[in-house]
Amino acid sequence: MLHATGEIDLVWGTMQSRQAVVGVTPGATLDLAAADLSAATPRGTAGALVERFSETEKLDLVSVLRRFYAGHPDSFQQVVLYTTRPLNPIPGTLAFEINVKNAVTGIGLDRSDDSAAWGSAGALESVVYMDTVDQYLATDGFEFLGHEVGHRWGARLRFRDPGGTSLALLGRAIVHWSFFLDSQASVLEGNSIRDLGGGRFETVDFTRRYSLLDQYAMGLRGPDEVPPFFYVEAADDFRPNRGYKAGSTPEAGVSFTGLRRDVRIDQVIAALGPRVPPAGQAPTLWHQAYVLVSDAGAVATDARRAAVARIRAHFEPYYRAATDGRGEVVTTLH
């Protein structure tokens, strides 16, 4: 309701949304400012005024990155965020990765560049959100961090079979390896699967490394360095007796029957094209920045700072080993 004084009342009969962005705009402008509508601030702006409402507090990742760049160089391909209390902006997830920029083709990702929106002039490719560091005070949690870092490149590979382009390698949300793919215990899910013969298989390990297929997507191995691999089709007769699916969480000690399907890397290339840039031209050195976000509600204690520093330092040798010495990551700010 617009009053003669220029004041505006926003009135709702009922509220059903758990979160929303509410505001007013004069139209014909892309300018936008965050507002406190109850306090009628800020005043004198020419563009839209909006305020975010939510039942829970969530971290504004873009604002964090922009504040980070105000005091640090734009020289990192990936920024890893920890917080001092739970502020996850995507409910139901433990951690997640956002692809900000991608110029790589042949790995199932579209080309894109949203780095400017995050405050970067083009160096930033990925943001990893790990949520509260308190859950990592006693453990590095690389089964989670390595997983999210790997999402910069995978897992999105398809392959060509007689029926067309197949998604059979993929599982949960079509961005993780299938439970039934012998992924060499990839950190991006799937399992290490043993062929027992007679049409029976068993999962024997999971979440250990970046597989050869992962390393191909990362630009660390050429196609000639990826031998044929397999997945199991029409899996059945599970032991233990549960309804395992392609999107199931990796688990060792599960046996099942099915049809072994071997896949060659040239079938992946037939579906997606060659990886460009290829191994040998793709960068093998990855620059990360680690950020701990705190506020008055939960300060950055010495223990929390030490945990992030420990994780940062330990991730360098972990990444080197997990890529079979093919990749290096630098985690210092200078």
C-alpha cells in the first residue's frame, strides 16, 4: 500500500514460505540494495530495496567472498569456507561445492564464468562450503573436503553405447559415481568392486582417492592412461538384503549379482568430446584459500583457528597422494 507520504506498507494475509526475498523496485533498473524494511533504511537509493527473510540464519557466500577480496589478492582458483557455527545456506547438506567458472570441455560441464559476481576478476573457479569447523576439531575430514574439492571437475562423465549416450556411470543427483561403478574407491563415490566370477560382485573399499577417471577429468591423466573400467548392470540379490541403488552411499562388504559392463575411455570421448585442455596442457597446480567465518555468536577461538590451519596444511600432502603425485595444491595466502 502506497501512502501519500511516500511510505509503503507490505501486507500479507498469510505466510507460508519459510524463506523469501521481499522488496520494492521503481522498475527499469538493475540496481539493488539490501534493506532493513522495518527501519526504513537505507534512504535515498534510486534502485530496488530488498530484504531477505528466513526462519534460520544462513551465510551469504557472495558477501563473504567479496569481503575476502577486499583484503586479499585475486589469485586463488578455489576458496574453502569454514564457519564457527552452523550457517549452511543449503539445508540438508553437510557441505557443498559451487562451480563459479569453467572453461574446460569434455568433462560434462558447460562453459561458464560468474567470477565477477563473486568479486573475482577471473581467477576464481570454485567455492567449497564446509560449514562449522567444530565437527573437525579432532579430525581433518578429508573424506568430505576431498569430495567437495573434486566436484570442481566431477563426477559428470557419460559414455556412448549402442543405445546412445548413457548415464550408467552416475549415481546420486547425476554428479556422483554410481554405487555399481568400480570407481577405485573414488572420493566422488562409487566403490572399489571385486568381480567374484559367475556374475557375482562385492564392494571392498570406498572413499580413498581420486580415481584414474577422476584424474582424467581433472586434466592430470591423458586418455591413454585410463584403462577400461566396469560397472554392474541389473544388480540384484543383495547381501545384506537391502534395496541398493545407483545413488546409494558407498559401502564395503556388499555383494550382489549382475551383468558386468566394460567401458573404454574412447566411449566417454565419443559422448562428450576430448578433454580440452588435455593433460600436459591443463594446470596441475591448484591454489586454494581457507577462510574461517566468525561473528559475535561464535568467535574464532584458538582451537577453531588451529583446526583450520591444520586442515589447510594437511590437505597439501593428502591431495598429492590422492592424485598419485599428479596434482599439487598450494594453500598459503601469499
